[in-house]
Amino acid sequence: MRTRGFEQDDAHVFCREEDVPGEVARFVALLSEVYAELGFPNPEVSLSTRPLERAGSDELWDWAEDTLGRAARQCGLSYDIQPGEGAFYGPKLEFALRDRLGRSWQCGTVQLDSVLPSRLNASYTGSAGGRATPLMIHHAVFGSIGRFIAMLLEHYAGALPFWLSPDQVAVAPISHDHSDYAMKVLEVLGAEEVRCVLFAGAETLSRRIVAAHEASIPVVAVVGLREAEQGTVSLRERSGAVAVLSLKDAAIALRQRTRSWTEAGLME
């Protein structure tokens, strides 16, 4: 969680003053969609204002803080004020997420910058034909990607939603005699872009099922003689629910779950 260096999904948008509300709205819509998919529908929002050490005039900061605040309100956001927590070049909106332990993590930001474009000698041709200096909007949905992943793992206690799990289904043949059908199940589910792994070995079936759940794999597909003869799979959820489906129906149902964070479960 405490990084010495980090990778950031940082973006920089050069725009005119009148473009700021639309660009902030575009970013807020993107951030809201991503956070909702990850299971965080209600981020906490703060407006960080001018620090003691800063560039730009007070008039410029007055305009920037007022513009960013109005843009946030137009997006339907309510926010707290964090005095003095802005960047040296401009104010910012900060989006914080709370994990399952109630801890708050500052993640996404959108920052309005009236200083750096002029230092970069950035310009564009205005509507009257003269040269004008653009504004720059800095924004990131995740912030530090490594820290965000750490927070996400902590929030879900390692048990990520089905669509986000690195391994989504553990295929466990009851015995070595059922390995051929297990490989067919792997092939069929894999063709539907379901991430599968084979849990075969000398251990008992119950031990392999426990091992799969300890590895935070959401679903275990158990296959034996009956499943091989009937062309079915027995799907065991993390919750303990069990569903017996045809291999085709199982592939369709699991593929649908790869496309959404909603954990409906196969029994519903």
C-alpha cells in the first residue's frame, strides 16, 4: 500500500475554458462506470484547494476552484473541501474508496491546470485567428495501479468477483479415469473465454476442491463417470451452492458471468 514508485493511468487533456465542464463530465462518467463494475458504486469526493506554495495568481486560482467545483456539481457530485491539498498548479477533485474494513483509499483524481501549458509554450489557434494558451486537465481513474490492486485484493479478501478472477473455474475429475472428459470440459469452456485450470492429481477429490477454494477460484467443475455419460458438469460455487448443467449450458452461463461484476450465481 505504501509505494516508493508507481505506475499511473495518467492522462492529460488540452482544452479551452469552455470545454472544462464537458471534459470533467466525460471523466466522471468513465470513473463511475469503472468503479461500479469493480463493486464501488459510491466513491467519496473531495475538492482540494490551493496550497501555500503554488504557481499562478490568486485570481487564476479563484477561477480554477470555482470552475472545477461547478463542473463537479453539474455532474451531480457532492464533495467535501480539503483546504491546501491541491497541486501547485491547480485544484483537484479526489475520489476515495472504502474497503471492507472501512478504510478510505484515495484513488482517482481530476485536476485543472492553468499553469503548466504556458510553461510548455502550448498554444492553439483561437476562433478569432489569434494564438491562445489552452488549459490542461490531468486525470486518472485508478491513480497508483499497484496500490489500487492491493486495495482491491484487500477489499475482497482475495476472493475477487468471477469476471475479475485470474482463474475462474477449476476442473476437477473425480479420478484419473475421467481425465479425457475433464480435458473436453477445459476445451469447451476455454473456447467461451472462460479461464480454466485443471485440478487433477493424487489427492482426494475433496482435498482438491478445498485447494481450489483456498486459491480463491470461484467455481469448481466436478466431472466423473455420470457427467461424462450425460455430457454434464457439476458446478460448485464458493458459497457451497451446487448446480448440474449440460456442458453447453454451463459454458453459456459461465461466459455471461465473465462479462459482468454481478455475482448472480448459477443456481439463480
